[in-house]
Amino acid sequence: MELKYRSHMISIDVFPFVFPPSSPFSESTHTVFDQFGDLRGKAVLDIGTGTGILAICSALAGAKHVEAVDIYIPAVECAESNVRLNHLESKISVYQSDLFSEVAYGKQFDLIIANLPIVDYPEKSKEFHSLFDPSFKYHKELFRKAPQHLKANGKMVLCHADLQDDSFPKLEELAVRSGFKFKIVNESHSLGHVWRNYEFTRKE
């Protein structure tokens, strides 16, 4: 069944098996939106775009252009539909990519938004790709390839939760080993867990 969210700024449809936003005007979405700040003239890459909501938020925050990618074809189709629904075809390009695999070689961005699965558990079906990251492979690849696609003063943001005991230390240690420094931009409590918005920049 397709879900629909509407606000005065954003319209979002959620296709089956595409991870839904709790609401386009929820506290968590606004927190991430506020984290972006003024994106006028900026180039943005949204990895794991899902419904495309954060790509749409980036465009509305003034980004010059946004590339929105997802490994899951129904998510790509969902994001494409929502970009059209919000009349942002001229500012957002949506296509299938396994992380950076289909992003143009050497292309760099001012902001990378990463929406990755959080739970380190075997992935048995692509329908649940948004939940499971076996052996943390997606995160490892993200931090390995991100420096090639970040401008000198660029930043990468992602949300993470303590769904497993070592969730935060594992993420932070991986970032530091990969040559990034980090800060926790926001922390909230929901559904019995702690949720953090992280910002990563390359070490000087």
C-alpha cells in the first residue's frame, strides 16, 4: 500500500518496501534540514535516498543541484516520482547506484548525505536493504570512497542509532581510521533508542 505525506512545502509518496519518513515535517527531518543550513550554490549527493525527501529538502534549502541515488530500484522509482510531484526535476537527478558505484568518477560535492542501514545483520532480501548492513560493509565502503567525492571544505552527514550495543563506537572508530573527524550535531531519544545526527569532515 502506498503512503502519502503532505505539508505546505513538501509532498511525499512512499512506495511499498521503501523506508518511510516518520513525517516530512517531523522533528528529526527538521533537525537534519536545519543541519544543512544555506545550500545556495552547493552541489549535494544524497546516498540511499529512499523516498527522496532529503534530496528535496536540500533543493528547497537552495542547492544548485542534487544527485539522489539508491541501490534499490523501487526506491529510485519512488524518489523520481516525488521529485516530479514537487516540481524539482531541474534541480534533482535520481539514479540507481550502489553507494558511489555510478557516481561520475572524480565528481565532488559540497555535501554528502548518507542514509545507510544501521543494523549489523545478514541481509536476506533486497526489500529490507534499508535495515541491515552485514559486517558494516556499506559504512566501510562509504568512508573509503567518500574522500574522492568531497570537496576540500565539504562535509558528510548521516543519522545513526544505538540499535546495537557497539553502534556509536563502531561508527566513530571507523570514521577516525578513515581519516575523518566528527561531531555530534544533535541527539534525541525515540522508540527506546538514542538517535544521533553526525557531521564528518576530512582531517587536515
